[in-house]
Amino acid sequence: MKALKVERLKINYKTLEEFQQFHEVGLPELSMLEDLKMNMVENDSHSPFYGIYQDGQLAARISLYRVDAKYDRYFLPPQDYYEIWKLEVLEPFRHQGMGTALVSYAKSLGLPVKTNARHRSDPFWEKMGFVPVQYNPERDRGESPYVWLPKGVSLQE
Amino acid sequence: MKALKVERLKINYKTLEEFQQFHEVGLPELSMLEDLKMNMVENDSHSPFYGIYQDGQLAARISLYRVDAKYDRYFLPPQDYYEIWKLEVLEPFRHQGMGTALVSYAKSLGLPVKTNARHRSDPFWEKMGFVPVQYNPERDRGESPYVWLPKGVSLQE
């Protein structure tokens, strides 16, 4: 398996065009497009997305939002953490370790990571060292949160 | 098209067994199963799920969480609202109006409704009278929120 390079994606028309190939496209991407058109962000400014290119084509992506410690309802001590959204590998590029590479990148940033394990993806998250939390309906409202804990970090409650 | 009856689902082993047919199954359902096994909830207690049965079989479901006004970052004036999760119609029952019936039920409860429009489902939500919000990365973190506003309710900001 060749080494997979994870890159921070830049907001430009090419990136937003490539995003259209992904299943999970919605307001965040539309909002970036509008910001670009209205000159509210510069071309090539940083996005919350990271991705892997193959032959110049975006093959996989992940969005990583840094959540402020004051909103932390998961970790002890409460701290900034990353929330993973929109992890997706395009069909022709699956089963080549791209999902693993993107999640490993998130874990390498030194903060706890939270995600919502959807579509029965629990085995993948467990393989990546994530653990399910004790489900709290008020906090988790229908999500299936899985978290990755760096050394010295534990769960609230 | 025959009338579709929306029922509040009861937490029991039959319901949780039927949930296994749905794509979006995770911690919330597992948590209900554990609560039932540990006698932490009574058999047939109410769940946040509503569904439609066909010939005694669960054909479609929706979860409706009532979010407390103190967490409301969407509506003006701030108020309790319903958040829709896990709207899903099983494959053999699609295109019979079940999604519409479930969402209409949510709207009939008299509070604003919020959902996350996933899988390019925007046209469905727009048909149901929902509107996209102005995307706010801090608040919406990668979601594509669509909301339905009852009379006299507007959006924050």
C-alpha cells in the first residue's frame, strides 16, 4: 500500500466542484461557494476539510471542526476537541486505507476526537481506537457518538 | 393512497428487533435495549420514535427529540423545538407518502422543527415547507440544517 498524503483543502472553485461528487453535500459547501462568489473569503483560503488526492483528483475527504472547550460535554478535563463530519471515500477509491489515513490524521492533532458513528460503521471506529460513550439522549439526541481519547483524557460522568 | 397512521413507538423487544432492519441503527437503540434488559425502563414505555405500521410490520420511522428552549440557537423567540433524526422508510415501502406523513406529524405538534438535510434530501424538505438556515460553522458544524417555522416564529440573526 502506497503512502497516503493528507492535505488541508483550500476553498476554491476546483475544490467545490470536486465536492459535488460526494454524497454528503449540503449547506456547508453551499455556504463556502457563496462566500467565494461574494468575495467574503479569498480564493485558496483554508477550509475545515482535509482530503487525499489521487492523480490530481480528490478521492476522499473529512471535515474536522475544532469545538471550543466551553461547549465540551464529553471529555474530562473539559477541553477543545475535534469533531469529525463527512468522512467519505469515493467509491473507486475504497478499501485502500484512505478512511484510516484521514482518521489517523485527526488523531495526530493531539486533541480528543468525537464522531457520530453512522450507517453501522461501529467496527471501523473501534478498529481506529474509538469507544462508544454512554448514550445521553439530552446531549446526543439520536447520534451514536464515538470518541477517541488521548492519554490523560477520560470521559465525563 | 390510503391514510397512513402515525403511532408513537413503544420500547419493547419487538420494536427493537424491528429497528434492526433500518440502516441508521446505533447507540440510541442499543441504549434502549440495555435499559430494557436492566429493567431501567418498563416494557412498552414511550420512546422518542414514531412510526407507521403496514400489516403489523414497522415500515417507516422518525425520531423526534424535544429540545429545551435554553439550548435554542435557531428560533426567535427562543423556544422549545423538535429535532428530527433518523427519518427512514424501509425500501419496499418507499414512494407511498410515509416520509411525508411522518414529517407532517412532526409539524402538527405546534412547535418549530429542525432537521439535518442529508444525502441531498433538500428537495424533500423544501417540499415539506422547510427552509435552509444561514449556515453557521460554530453552531452547525458540518450539518445542513433545515427548519420549519410555525406562524409567528422567525430565525435568529
